[in-house]
Amino acid sequence: MSIVKMIWSSLKKGTSFVAPYVLILRPLNLLIIALTAYLTWKAVIGSVLVNHSLSLHMDISTLTLLIASLVCIAAGGYVINDYFDREMDKVNKPAKQYMGSVIPLTAGIIMYALLTAAGLAFGLMAAMEVENYKISTVMLIFALALYFYSEQFKYLKFWGNFVVSLSTAFVVVIVWLFEFFAMVNEATMMLHREVGFIMNAFVLGYAAFAFLATLTREMVKDRQDVPGDLKAGVRSLAITMSEQGFKILTAALLLLNLLFLLVAMNFLFMLNLNLAGIFVNVLIVSLLYIGWLLFRCRTREDYGVVSLYLKGYMLAGVLSMQLLTISW
């Protein structure tokens, strides 16, 4: 019995040692990134092509390399963000502040370097698979954007939120870019003008959804993190605006999300994608509820709840991609 206790105690110690290194990578967020990339390829691009008697040209091994690249670069971005945010996190989320306390700063830098290098290497391999190594430079731009967000942009009024939102939209667009170059390699592969229009509409539509939803959530998150950000000298809109002004700005962003959903719903019904169109109504109702919660916000905890609902709204939008396959 004592041996079992010793083994259990050792496992607990090992788990408690490893856990911070895993949690700092935001595994749930990385899973969402991987799922977004896969569904963009299979459910969005794939369903449009199949419905027009065409097929996907990027194979699953190339997609795996591309997803590995996105996930590794994003994970590196989370690590370097925590490296620069360690003083803010002591105030904003002391229970989850690992960098510089549980995780040595040197280990953090090494993790960032290894993850980013691996991400760039995977990106180059994926680009070589579609016979266009030059597009691997977009992965470098992605990595640099995440680094400079953590090091500089987040201290500015708007640009930090903009860069993060653009990076989220980038995940959708980059999958289509790689698939497009895989198509170009096929001499007989030609997209009809109508098919190309529908494809671009779906890809840019989901990218716009990702951008607007992320921008709204980042604003709300900034309001939740005001104490620590203020101490660190961050001058975001959430800090510089009054409570009323901030709520009006966030409500305007929610309205933009709503208008976008209405346009998307109309487009889906025009294509007779009725199931996907009906699901948009669920997103609209959830958005209205989030707006109601926003105007009831009084404390940091209230903004935390709104942030959580917005994350659910974003995830629901990603999962709606699968409905395109069913709706065609």
C-alpha cells in the first residue's frame, strides 16, 4: 500500500511540474485553431468543390503540416505573450501566472524559440508540398505579428486588438491560399468564375466573422484586465475610455457582428443552404443576449462572463462550417 502511495505521490508531483508548461500553451485555443483550419479545408472549401463536381487537391499530409505550423507558431505566441505580460498577470490572473514563477524565464524563451522554429519549418515543408516555397513567408509574417503584438502593439490604443483579430482571420485565409496553390499545380484544374466567387465569398466571410468576433472579445477582455494593464502602462481603448463610452463602442462592434450575420444568412438562403442559414439565427439570438449582458456589466467578473460567452459564440461560428457539408 505504501508503494502505491509513493507512486501516486510521484505522479502528482510530476503532473504539477508539467501542468504549467502545458497550460501556458492554451491547449483549448490551439485545438480551436486546428479545428478551424481543418473545417475550412474539409467543410468549407471541400463542400464547395464537391458540390461543383470538383475535388480537393491539397492532401491530408500537407494539411497536417500546415496545421502543425499554425499551432506551433500560435503556441509560441502564447509563450512570448506571457513572457512580456508577467507583471500584468500578477495582478490580472495571479493564480495562472506561471512565467517567471513556476517556469523560469530562460525556459520560457527556449520554449518560444523552439515552437516558433518548428512552426516555420512545418510551414516551409507544407509550402514545398504545394510547390511554392515562397508562400511560407506568410508563416514568418504570422510569427512576427504575434511577437510584436506582445512586445509593442498591445500597448497602443487599438493596434494590439487589430493584430490579434487579423491573426485569427489569417487561419482561415491561409488554408485557402495553400489549397489554391495546390490547384494551380494541376494543369487541368480550372475554377469556373461562379465557383471562384462562391469560394471566395465563403472564405472571406468566415475570415470576416473571425476578425469581428475576435475584435469584440479582445475589447471585452481588455476591460476585464484593466488593473494589471494600467500598472504596466498599457494605453488600450478599454483603459482610456469611460465606462459608458466603452460600452457604446463594444455595442457598435456587436452591431457590426449582427449586420454581418444578417448578410451571411441572406447569402446562405440564396444558395438554398437552409440548415446553415437557420443556424445563423442561433448566432444572432446569442449575440443579442451577449449585448444584454454587456449593458449589465458592472465589475471585472461581469466582463469575464461576457468574454466567455463571446468565446462560445466564436466556437459556434467555427462549428457552423460543418453544416455546409450537410446543407449542400
